[in-house]
Amino acid sequence: MNVAIRQETTEETLARGRSSALERELAASAHRERLEVLCTQTSNRIDKLEAEQLPAILDALSDVERRQSSLDTDAENLVNSVPVALRSITWNLKQLSDAISSLQVGMNDIDALRSLPQRVSELSGSLLEANDRVEFVRREIMFEMRYGASGAQAHEATREAAGHGVEKRVVASDKLAASRAEGNLRLNLGCGHIPLSGYLNLDRRELPGVDIVADAGDIPVEAGEVAEVFSAHMLEHFPQEQLRRQLLPYWRSLLGPGGTFRAVVPDAEAMIREYSEGRYPYDDLREVTFGAQDYDGDFHFNMFTPSSMAELLIEAGFKDVRLIESARRNGACYEFDIAATK
């Protein structure tokens, strides 16, 4: 009787051993299958990068190299940085490929399987950094190609972008002279049909009340002699990079110490909020966002929130940025009023 009991216990032990071995084999098989899927996905990602991103970058580089003769020294330095970014991407792709090969060899290594997500995450982060660098270089090159030509070409490019090359002319020379004598030269840029009292009103069109006909980026006044630069619903007519790199620094250079820059612009934050709450019509949102488009200069290239405008002003070297009013209704538009000092 005792012998029979011991024999049944041994068989149960062997059965449990076989079951445990089968479970381990199934777990290892599942790990291998997940690894194979991840390796396949990673390999497809590499193929996609090689097939799509690298040829596009190389094509852009080739185009830039054909234009190098017309770029200044800064632009050439930017072009030279593209191969560095490409080498960084290539190096990261090789690292990823080596990691995949290593993991494929050690597929039965449980520790390697556990560390795979971390290693792939680290390599993905490196690839994203390289991609961000290439995007930065691309934007720099495109800006230099459009606005960065040297000498007279740069001046002409600025004039064309600001207002299609208007020939500047002082209409109210006596008013300008008096403002200079008083030390209170105040400019109202892009006044249109709404000139303001106490300002030299500037527009690229010779409309009633316009004192200076000129582009906003090429004004016939001296650097450092202006007490205030004001504009209402004008900044949105310029592309972001031109505004950030050229116009805001240029307008700041016109101001004397402690001079004021003030702008009224559409309040995108308020309009989007009101539209999402159903209190602001779509047609008004579309027109304010893109401009009425009734004539050549009536197109909008930009939109702002109080915080985004403040960042642009600080980047341009202004200080003491202050929001005068926001979410103010003005006809079909919500607007904000912001100011800063030199």
C-alpha cells in the first residue's frame, strides 16, 4: 500500500516538471515572436527613412548647392551643417541596425528582451533629435534663400516682401521736421484709411492723411530717432520668419532709448475660444484669419496670441512687455493691444 502511494507521487512530480518546462518553452516562444515583430517594425522604419526622408534631404541639399554662389557667408555655413545632420541620421540608423542584429543573435536572452524597449526608445530619441536638426537647417536655408542675399539684393528682397518695392516718399515734410525738432517722432505704420492725430502716418499707398509713402521695412527716418512705433492690424500681413528676423529688429532699431513699440493685432486665442463655444461665426473667423483678400495687400500670413506676441518681442530685444487689453471686440474681429519698450 505504501509503495503504491510513493509511485503516484513520483508520477505527479514528473507531470508537474513536464508542465513547467512546457510553460517556459511557450513563454520563450512568445518572447521570440514579440521580438521578431518588433525587429520587423524597426526594419520597416529604417527602410522608410532610407526610401523617403534621406532622398528628400539629399535632393534639398543638391538644390541648395546649386544656389550657393548667391548666398552670403552665413548661408554657406548653414549649408555646410546639412551633411553633419545627415551623418548623424546615418550613424543613428547604423546603431539601430546593429542593435537589431545583436538582439536577433541573442533572441533567447531574456535580459536582452527586457532591455529592448529602452534601447529602441533611446535610439528613437536620437533619431528625433537628428530630424529636428535637419528641420532647423532647412528653415534657415529657406529663409536665407528668400531674404538673405547680400548687399542690394538683400535690401530689395526686404522691400519686395514688405510691400512689393514701393518707392518711399515723404508727403508731409514740414510735419516730419516739426516732430524731429520736438523730439517726439511717432510712427503709425500701415495706417490705411485711418490716420491718427499726433503720428506720422505711413502706408505704401498714398491715401488721404498719409504723411509718408513707404514700405514698413524701409522707412525714411534715422535709427534711434523715433519715440514710438505703432501699428494696428498690420503685423498679421507678414510671414513669421520675416517678422521675427527682420521687421521687429528693424523697428526696434528706429526707436531711441526707452522708445515704445505698440501693436494691435487679431486675438487668435479669443477668436478660437469664442468659435469653439459657438459664439463666433465661422465666416468672421475665416476672414480675420486669412484676410478679406480684396486687394493685393489684404492677405494675412500670420496669427498671434498675447503670449506668442510677447515671445516675439522679447526675442527681438524688447523689454517690459505689457498686455494693455485682450479679447476686445472690434467689428468682426477680436483683438489685443500689446506694448514694449526698447
